[in-house]
Amino acid sequence: MTAFIHPPALIRRIAGGIFALGLLAGCAAPMDEPTYPELRFNTQPPIRLNVAQVNITQSYVSSNADPHVEQLFPDPPAKAAAQWAHDRLQPAGADGTLTYEIIDASALDAKLPRSTGLSSLTTVDQTDRFDLSLTIKVSAVSGDSLHRASADVTVTRSQTINEKTTEAERDGVWYDMTKQAMDELDAKLTAQINDHLAWFRQTTN
């Protein structure tokens, strides 16, 4: 004989099954969020300077509002730029001061035009272009003020993402942009200090 289930009882059974599935889904292990190592520059020898003090300053202040996105980067450009100075610049003199100033550390999100009409059904659009800019100025003065020198470096990076890019992939793009910019900044700053601040360079212990 076929058992008849009264509608309210059937609804309760269905609801119970959905609830049980929800519990199982809640117990499933969440996907691991990607992590990014802090950008460091201490694998290279320090730049020894004939000054007693290195001051790291930041005149750039992010608005933390659209179109600025640098504050969302896994390793924000300003933080990476300051870390470079901590890792690479070593005061080794009796007097004098070197100032390392972060003038720009911005990343802007430019929204790109989207396809319309029938082409939008078959086209994977590039939706955003990220423009990263880093500008650093270094200036030094000897203790007796007889020697002064300065140099500045700017590096930029631009990268687009498409409408299928996930948030995790976007974060990876941001991290790679910062790393590539800092690698270039490292090379250019080292060369500029060696060239324009030669008097302040110590090549021996």
C-alpha cells in the first residue's frame, strides 16, 4: 500500500533536508585564500652611507577613495618603498643626514569601455586598467653642510584585467605589479645613489 504524506509533513521533510545540506556545506573546509610574502630587499648588500642618520618620510597621502586602490594591494606600494629604505640604506658615518622621501605611491583604477550589442555576447572585455606610480627622492647633507646631493626616481606599471578575473587573481596582479615596480626602483635608486650621491657612498668598512 502506498503511504500518503500530508503536505505539511512533506514540506517539513524537504525543509529538513535543505537544512542538513546547509550544515554539510558549512562544515566543508573553506578554500584557502592566497597569501603573499612581504616584499623585502635584504638579500642584497646594504648601501653604506657616509651619514649618521637616515630619515624615511612620506609626503604622499592616499585619499583611500575611488579611483585609488593602492590601499587594497596585498603589499601596498608605499609600504614596499619604505621597506626598501629600511633594508638597503645603512648609515655608517659620524655625522650628516640622508632623507628618503616617498613622493608618490599611487595606484589608480581606470574603468574601460565595455562591448555593446551582439558583440558583448562573444567578447571577453578588459574591464579595468591599473596604473601604478612610485616616485622617490633621496637627498643628503654632510654634518658641516659643505656637501649636498640629491636624486629622484620614478617607476610606473600598468596592467589590465578582464571581466572573468576573480578577486584572488586581481590581487595577484596587484602584487606582481608592486614587485616588478620595486625591482626596477631598486636598480634605478642604487644607480642614482652611486652616481649623484657618490660623496656619501662608503665602499669600505
